[in-house]
Amino acid sequence: MNFIELKKVHFVGLGGIGVSAVARLFLFRGASVSGSDVNESEIIKALKKEGVLFFLGHKKENLAKDVELLIYSPAVSKNNPER
């Protein structure tokens, strides 16, 4: 998989420092980035200003059918509907 060519990436647990950094990398590379978390932190507010589509809470509907890569935080449970 060539990560540079990916155009649509979704992050679960977007508000964490590590996951948010990877989201910014994909934004920098021109990808469409979406993500979700249980809280809207200052990190997420900044990501939204940078163009990230954010969903508050976790629902399977948050995950678009055409997402090419799903990245989730280690803190996200195996039962999360977006996994």
C-alpha cells in the first residue's frame, strides 16, 4: 500500500496526540481526512480549522463507504462500531 497516494482516511480516537499527528500528515499530503472521538478537545478544534471532518461520538455511519484507510487509537475498544 502506498500511503502517499491515499485520498480518503478516517481516524477513530482523533483527539489523541499521536493519532492527530498522523491525521495532520495525511492532510499535508492532500488527503480528505475525517475522524471521531468522544470529546471535542482543543486538538480537534484545531484539526477542524485545518479541514478535518469531525464526528462527535462513535457510530458506524461516521465511516464513509469509500474510505481507503481506517486508523484507530489503541485506546479505542474492539467493540467500537467504527472498527
